[in-house]
Amino acid sequence: MKIFNHFFQKRQKDQKSIYLEEKPANRIKLPKPASGGKRSIRVFVSSTFRDMMEERDSLMTHTWPELRKFCNQRHVELIEVDLRWGISEEQSTRKETLKLCLDEIMSCRPYFIGLLGERYGWVPEEDSFTADLKEEQPWLNGLLGKSVTELEILHGVLNKPDMAGHAFFYFRDPDYASSRGADYHSENEQSYIKQKDLKQYIRNVCNEKKIILVENYSNPKILASLVLEQMKAVIELSYPVEEIPDNLDREALDHEAFAEIRRHTYIPRQEYFNALDKYCNTDSPPLLILGDSGCGKSALFANWIDYWRRAHPEDYVFQHYIGGTPGSTLHWKLMNRLMAEIKRWTDDNSELPHSNDEIRRDFPLWLAKARIKAERNGVNFVIILDALNQLEDQDKGRLISWLPKHSFNGPLKLMVSTLPGETLDVLQNRSWQKLHIEPLILHERHDLVINYLARFGKKLDNSRLDRICSTPVSSNPLFLKILLDDLRVTGTYERFDERLEDYLSSDAIPGLLSKVLARYQRDYEHSHKGLVKDVLGLIWVARRGLSEAEILGILHPTNLSKLPMAIWAPLRAALDESLVDRGGILNFVHDFLRLSVEKEFLPDQDIKNRYRKMLADYFGTLPPTIRTCDELPWLLWYIKSNDRLRTCLLDIDCFLAMNERDEDEIRSYWVGLGEEKNMGQLYNNSFSKWKKINTNKRISYGARELGNFLSNSAFHSESDVLYKISLKIDKYRLGKSDPRVATDLSNRAIMLQASNRLEEVEPMLKKALKIDQNRYGKNHPKVAKDLSNLACFYQNTNRYQEAEPLLRMAIKIEQDNLGEDHPDLAVYYNNLGALLQATNRTREAEQLIRKALRIDEESFGDSHPKVAIDINNLALLLFTSNRLSEAEPLMRRALDVDEVSFGKDHPNVARDLNNLAGLLQSTNRLGEAEPVLKRALKIDENSFGKNHPNIARGLVNLANLFILTGRISESEPLLREAIRIEEESLGKDHHDVAACLCSLSAVLIETKRPEEAESIMRRALKINEDSFGKDHPNVAIALNNLAQALEKTGQYNEAKNLYFRALKIDEDSFGKDHPNRAIRLHNIAHLLQTTRRFEEAETMYKGAISTFLKISAETGHQHPYFQATVKNYIAMLKSMNRSKEQINNQLRIMGLKID
């Protein structure tokens, strides 16, 4: 029996420093716009009905679409509120119209446009001035007989003239009416006088307060141009294009919008403020806020933050309301957002992590940076995480292992809230302080009701106030708010007691919401059947929510371009406090409403998908933007519209918008489509068409981003095409010595190295190093990364003497900049440790890897994924040093850490399983190894699809196990599939392909195809010698397997020479007590036996058996090749005519048991 030596793919985490795309310099924090930070504008348009139809249509077809594009460029959402467009005159003169107009003016402030011709307009009857309206708007008293247009102008501007700069008036040339007929003239003499007086009043106020007034515009087209020009000017002042908020700012604004709503209904409870103050003023463990759902935990945080920021303006407060914004429920994004805020606050130049693994690894480091700056400046850095229980369960986010136990001390403060469940169960074990929020007591309920209604100019008599507050469920602030919101909208006079009793019969929030939704349907669907269900259903199925413009566009009647504002506005007013406005995108303000909408309107998947298709069809008609490219692919995936999803993904503008947010999401769509194998060429074809219509700057950016994505996805040849484009353009645009060119060179060099095109790599890395040295000096951290990149290239190509001084130089730079025990140094120590291990300086290598492990354990705790990487590296060193009993517990510890950190189906877990299976195989526990390998392969298939290099590695590992267990027929198809994947992904001359060929040769020899085995092994040997040099252990494996093929075909002399060459390489690399040496000795012995050189063969057999016995004594397990070696030795002794007694005596002398 021959013993073949195959690669076992030890999937160690890559520790090499590499460049990713450079990010822009830290942005200066921008002042918030005049709107208080909101990135949305609502413009109220006031005009008379009959004579202004042409103006309204001209604005609708020309001004608003152009202005919306202008706003979109600034990430501002625009909605025009024209309550007289798209409806009949009868609809515009209902008694409820006056209240609706006045409410909408309030929601549009400070933007107001008044259009005046010759007509005075509709004058509301007395029944429009309801008791509720006069209570809310006491200034209306005595104004019966005024037109609704004049009342709008009074309410919108003339009663509040400080709106200068955002209000505009336009008087049409009276001559225009002369050619248009009676509908354009004053209704009567009295109306003429009223209109004349109103215009003069407007002139006086505009002159005094510097409000824009344009008189005598000649026609509607001129008006449309004037409004467009003047609105652009005022928007540019509030939202300059150079101050567009980045993703980080927009997310912060969204959380602030969520918090602002919680400040509307809060009754301060001083004892809770005192508790939060005390925590921030002392050095104590994090604070955990507990209480029933709806009790006011979020409101406490929101109001305390507002107070604390005013009292301590130098402190930094980070607020994150989980579930409050669309991306807030994923812990990876929470961590990334917090690190980005810390980077900005500390003005740190370090790159932020990109992958989830890197985020988990670096998170404690960034927390430490925040703490260090806070200590230096004498301030606090306060982190508030609300509703941890609402985190998605992806990668075990709710188990909070990503949140360090020991980082929050000194000025780094952490306050969190959660509900009962698995998250709280974990936090209970952390010995954190706790603050319980109790239900509202009676006087607090009274205060909340009185103060909240007062915001809207309303109040209740004592009996009704007592009725509400005495109901037990009113102890929940959210129940009270929902109740009061609906009562104030419907009024406190007509049938009030009947509605109140109905609502108070609800024993909890869901029951109350069910009644409220039913009331919406009764009151707001007169002009549009199904409006409530459609609006709320569409918001529910949207990924982020919907803007008003999107709602109106989707639900437009067949004869109009959008739903008339007059139909939508009453429902919107009712929903005002139930929706949160995040940059113009409306979504549910709390989960109770989301759940109620689902229960009432979306009971099954078919209805949900029908609404998703409506949204997908709408977004599919729009050009690619960050907004559309966030919603559209997500919707198409849900409705399984694969063809449309593919088209969307291949739109390069859409790709770039998506990639800016999350490249893993793009990859997941391709894996879900089952087309990840083909996406490289598909993308390059799309890019070739796209670049014909774009600028060089845009093409360079697109090529670099798409190149990085394809390289990370193992499409190396496709990514190379793109890297070349980016590099060529950047050289031309920026000059050959620009740091961006260095980044391009490094990115391409690392890709070429991964695809084994080594001849081009070294000059590129050297050039990048020279550029950065010239720009930054020789002691800059970026130069250290360049040195590390070049060193790792030398290391991978067996040029250890050149690699070592570069690595040590990089370490010296980082130590001088950061200190010897800084966490950033751990990666360098790991890299140098790997080099020392490869050059047989195992003791020094072990010391460095243990140093990296110590640093990371001290920085991140003993359960951090970065620690798992260090443990894996140490375990693999021990494994290759044949210290298997020490390696196994470390491998299992790394596996435990990664399973807790990422869940049991993460690629890191697959890496750990592959390593563990290799150890089990080496200790002859083949039955244990097989399910471990199959589990690892399944994880990788689910993560990467079936055509990724990781899959090839898993197939090779499993095939090697099948060879060991004699299942040759099962192993060959696995190996040939692995070779196909590796050749397509990495090229035919990659060393991973050689590994597959080595394993396949064993199958070919066992199945009596030695000539084919010889051919592929000569190819494998050349690949490994070209990749690693002639004295690398991987070369020894190829020599061994080629020798076996030659032995089978009778080429004994060449076979013997190859065996001895392999033996020397392994002895030089591993010493004389390594299993590889035992395998070489056995194979030489077998060859000598075959050529009847028995005495020499016996010496070799004894050496092999002795080595295997030492290994068994150290590990407690037999090596899988031990029994075969003993069996072959005994067979040779018998062929030498040794007696049974002689053989048994010899075995006893060698320390073998005799059966």
C-alpha cells in the first residue's frame, strides 16, 4: 500500500494588510438647515379655484417636476400641497375644507406660495367654523365672510410675517383676465373691493418684512418659470449642494427625527433624569433601562438627550433607536455607524472595517479610541442604544456577544433598553445597573393629557379628563398618545363621549389601534375607495417607507398624474403623529401600528406581494438613485421577479448605489438567483456599455468599485480588466504620483497575487510603496501597510529573506506611531509569526502569535472573533509542529467563539470546522472528521454558492478523507469539480489547482491510471515550484506524489531521487519528528522493497514506524497511516523468509504490540 500525501486545506484567516478603496477625508460636521435638520420641504400653494386652473396645471407639469429633480440632487424630498388641483369645485368647497387648509399650512411652514388674480374666491359658510376649529384657531373669531384664500394667506403669512425668505406672492396681470371670460373676473362689486384690499394688505406687509412679491406676471408659463427660479434660490440657501449630508449624517438625522417625535408627549419624571445624570457623573457599569412596551423608555432617552446636550454641549451623545430607522435593526450596521461617528469625532485617519468579520474585530478598538479622546478632553462619550430586543436575529445579534463586556468605563458611557426575552437574559448576567420605568400614576396622566392637547389648542373638561385618566390602561403613555391623537383629529364636541367610551373599552394598544384604523376607513375613503388600506399597506411592504410624492404617484387615478392632495391630506393629517418623517420618507412610528396594519390589511402573503409588485412597478419606471436602488432590488427579490432583478443588478448606476451601502447584499442576490458563477462576465459586458456614456471621473470610480466587488467574489480576470481602466484614468487625471494611483496599484497587485499572476505583482507593490513614501514620508501608517503588502507577497513566493526585514520595518513604524501593544500591531505580529514558522523558527513564531493573542484578549476580551483568529493561527502552528494535543483544544475554542459571535452557519465557522477536521484526520478519527467536513461545505455553499474557491477547498478536503477511507469512486468527481472551480476562479497555474491535482493523482494511481497521474503531477510540481520556489513543503508533496506515479510505471531511479528530495525538504522544514517525514520514509522503504533492496528498506520502515510511535505517544491517537506502514513492514519481513517468531521479536523491540 502506498501512502499519498495530499494538501489538507487549512482555511486560516488571512492576516495580511491590504488596501481597500480610499475613503474621502473626514467631513466637517455641517450646520443643520433652517428646517431644523429635516431633509424635506412641503410647499403650500394658495389660490382661487376657477381662474387659477391654468397656473396650477403649469406648475404641476413644469415647475414641480424640475424642482423635485433639483431637490433630489440635494437629498431633499419635495412635496407641493395644492388642495385645489385635480378635484372638482364642489369638492373644494366642503365645510371641512377650511380646517384642512389651515392644518396643511401649519405642516408646510415656512414655505407658502400665494397666487392672486381678480377673483376673491369661495367664502366658507358658518358651518365651516366649527367649535373645534375655533378652539384650535381663536384668531378666526370675527372673520366670517372672508374667503378661504384670504384666510389661508392670513394664517400662512400675514399673521406670521417672520416667514420672509420662504413665502412668495404672485399677482397676475389684470389684462390676462380680459381675454378669458367671466370666470376670471371678480364675482361682484363686494368681492372686487375685498380682493383689492387684500392685495394692498399683502403689498404693505411684503414691503415692510421684505417678503417676495411679483406683480403683473403676464401668463401661467411665466409664473411657472418665476416660481421655479425663486424656489431654487431659497432651497439652495437652506440646502447648498456642497453641504449634502453623507450617509452618516442622513442616518443621524433619521434617528433625531425619531427622537423628536418622542419629545412631543413626554411628561418629565425627574427621578429618572436624576438616575441618568448620576450614571454619567460616576464611573460605574453600563445602565440598563427596563419597563413594559409603550411605557416611555424611548421617550425618556429622547428627552434626556435633548436636556443633556444643552447642559453639556462638549459631550458627545450617540443615539441609536433600534427599529426607529430602516437600517437600525442589524447589529453590524449599528456597530459600523458608531465606529464611523467615533472616527469623525476623533479625527482618526484609520480605515474603517468593511466586512462583518472586520467590524466585529475592530469594534472594541474604536470604542477605546472614543474613551481615550474623552479622557483627554475631560468630557463624556455617551452611547444610547434603545430597544435591543428589536435587533434582527441575523448572526445572533440579539445575544449581544458583539457588545464588549469590559469596554465601557471612565468617560465612555453606555445606556441601553430592552424588553424581556433572550437579549435581557444575556444582559442579566453582566451585572449592569438597572432602572425600571414604572407606569404613569394618576397625576402624571392628567399632566400628559392637558399638556399634549394644549399643543393643538384643545382641552377637556374635568369629567372627561378624569374618565380617561381613571382607566387602568391609560397608565401606558403610548396608549394615551394614540387615544389623544385620534380624539383631537376628530374633534372634542360632536359625538365625543360616544367615541371616547368606544376607545376606552379597549384593554390594550392593539385593540385601540384596530378601532382607529376602522375609523380611518369610514372617514377618509369617500373620494378614493381603499385609500387607507392602500397607503398603509404600501408603507408596510416598502423596505424603508414611502415619501408623500411616492404615495401620490403610485395611487394616481387613471386620468391624473398623481393622487390629488385634497384626497390624501385628511388621512395624512390624521396619521401625522403616527408616522415618522426620515428625510421625507414616512414610516410607522412604532411597531404596534405596524403589527395592526398587517393584521387588518395584510393577512396573507399574496396581498403583501401584490403591494410589493405595485411598488416595484413604480420604482422600476424611475431612474437609478440611492433611493430607488435601495427599494427596487429588495422588492423584486421578495416577489421572485428574477429577470427584472437580474436587469436591476446589472445596471451599473444601480450597482454603484447599492455597493455604496452593502456589497454583501448584492452578492446575496446573485447567490439567490443561482447565477453567481456568471456574474463576472455579465458585469463586464454591462460596464462596457455604461462607460460609453459617462465621464472619466465616473468611469474610474465605477471601475474601481466594480473591480473590488468582483475581486472579492473571486472573479480575478474580470476584475483585472476594471482595475486597468481605473489605473489608466487616474494616472491621466491625477498624475502618476498621486496616492489614488498607489491605491489602484495595490488593489490590482493583490488581485493578481490571488490569481497567481505573480510576475506583475512585485513592481506594482514597489511602485505603490514609493508613491506613498514620497507623499507621506517613510514613517506613515500607510507606508507600513505598503511594506506589509510587499512582505506578504515575498512570503507567499518563498522569498522569506526579503520579506522579513520589510515586515520588521512595518512593525517598527506602527510601534513608533501606536505603541508596542496597540491592537493594530497584532496583525503584523501574526504575519511575522507565519514567516518565522515557515522558516523553521517555530519558537520565535509561537512567541509572536501568543503576543498577538495576548494583545487582542486584553483589547477585545477573550470571546472576540479577532481572538478566534489568533487562536486559530496558534493552533495551526501547533498542528504543523505535531503538537496535536495542544492544538485541538485551541481549535475547539476558536470554533466556540465564532459560533457564539456569528452563529453556526457563518463562513468563519466553516473555516474552523475545516481546521478541526484536518486535526481529526491526522489523529485517525476519520469517522468524526467526515460530518465536520460536510457541515463546513454546506455552510460555504449557502454563503458563496457552488462556484466559489472556498467550495473547491471543501470538496478537496472531503475527497481526501474519502481516499483515506477507501472510497475512491466517491472522491474523483469531487476532485474534478474542485479543479474546474479553481481553474475558472484562479487560473490554471494557481497553487490551489496544484493541490487538487495532487489529490487527484492518488485516485488515478489507485484506479490503475499511473500515466495520467504522472502527467498531472508534473504539471502540479511545476506550478508549486513556480509559486513557492524549489524547497517549499508544498513542493515536497508534489514530488512525493509524482514519485509514486513513476514507481507504478517502473521508473524507479527517478522515483527514488524525487522521494529523497521530498524527504530533505520536509526534514529541513519540520525536523525529524514530523508525520511528513514518516510518510516519506515509508514510501522510500516501499520502493526499496519493490526493487528487492530489503536491508535498506528495513531501515527506512523502522524510521517511519519510530516516528509514528512518537506522534502517537504525544497525541494519544494513532496516525491514520501508521497501521498501513506496519502492515507493509511485516509483509516485507515475510517476503524475506523471516519466521513468525523473528518478526514478533522485532516488533517487540520496536515497541509494537503483538496481536
